Amino acid sequence: MSKIKVLYDVFKGMKEKAVFNGEVKIEAVIDAKKVFFLTNEFSTNNETGITKAKVSTQVDYEDNKFKHESTTEFNIKDHHPGHHGRPGMGMHSHHHGFAGGGGVKSKLSHVTFMLGVLNKIILEEAGDTTLLSLDLKEIIKEIKELRPELQDRVCEEMKENRGHHHTFVKELMEMETTDANLKVWINKSNEVEKVEIIANGNKKIAGDKEVNESFKLLLNLIW
């Protein structure tokens, strides 16, 4: 089966789904110490717009130490039409993509980038499960080159407290990635069951000190 056919069937199926249920886990480790951990158990009804989320966050980094838990319920349809809710990522959706200005040359560069990503996806089939995997190391490097302002934008959105996932994006942009991989497991019904992103790298902090970092994002979906 072709990669394009698999992706088409997955997105078509997700578009037709009435309810998304799942859990997101994000973990960051610096020099073998867990400094950030987030879990988000969520349920989104695409027909009614009702979304429920239970979020737990732990931070232990330098002078920032806290734990926080919250439960919220809201209706995606009540929000600005330009912000479409995505399951598990909270109330706000922001575009870190490549749809901005920059003229024809810039847009063609972005199209080339997306086609390159598609070409690099590896598809494996084992019984009733399809695994899509992608080496993100070079892709992260290309994103930094295409959108050098992205890191500053994420920092500003973090200051405005727009979403915990910005921490994950910011750290990925800042560190020198040694390896990073994306894996997506799809069942025989063309449903995504699990998404995993694992990244490792180094980052320079105060002075010339260098620390080792690792990040893990895990998304489990229950249909």
C-alpha cells in the first residue's frame, strides 16, 4: 500500500469521526533529570463541539518548581473561527506551519519541504498494523533554516501562556539534535492508535556549559 493512500485514508477517517478520546504525555529530561512532565486526558465530540480535558503538569527546572492539575470543559464552536481545536492540545490552536508570506520562491520552498517530508516517510506493514516512521533530525534542521523566526514566536506565545506544548517546540528548536524520530501506529480500520516522538540532543546554556537533553511525546487515541 502506498504512503499517500494510507495518509489519505487516515485523514478521511479522522474527518468523519464523531468522537476523539485519548491521552497526551510530554516529558523532558536534562542531564538525566526530569524537568518537565505533562499529561492531558481528553475527549472531543466533533459534532457537538464539546471538549473535556484533564491536565496535569510538573516542572522542576532551575528556580521554577510547581505542580498543577486542572479539569476543563468547553465548546470548540464557541471560539474564534480562525482557531480550530485539536484534541489534546488545549483550547488554542496556533499555526507554526509554513503558510506565511514571502513570495512565490518562499512558497515553493515550503512545498518542496513538505514533499521532501512525504518522500522520507517509511511504511511498514505487520499483520493488522501499519507503522509510519520518519527521521526528524534533518527535518528539524530544515525547519530552522526555513523559519528562523519560529523560535522567537514560540517564546512570545509561551510568555502569554498560550499552551504547554510550546515548551516542547521551543526546546526542539534550541537544541542541537543528535537524533529524533516520529512513529505513527495505524490499525486495520485506518485509525491512528499511537503517535510517538523521541528526540535527543545537546544545548549550550550559561557560558560554554553544554547539557544533554531528551524529549518524548506520546499520544494514545482510544476510539
